[in-house]
Amino acid sequence: MGDSVAGEVSVRVLIQFCLTENDRRMGGYDARLLRPTTVPRLARFALRFIKK
């Protein structure tokens, strides 16, 4: 239970964190391999409409 995120986390911060983590994890693989693109693109698109 100590690993859970406590307090208020905005949707914007959560999406940004997920995108950063995705880039970090995918960065370790060979760039020639196929990578997930749909969800990261949709998340970046959604960030345009979420207040800062």
C-alpha cells in the first residue's frame, strides 16, 4: 500500500508522466522494431485540450 499515489494528481500530470515513462521504457529497444503509437498519439492530442 505504500507504493500507491496519494493526494490529488491532475489528469494532465498523470498523462505527462505516462508518456515520459513510455518513452523511457521504449527507448531501450532497437529503433527498428515496431512500437505502440496510437495511444501515445491520442494522449498527446488530449493534452492540447486539458488545462494547464
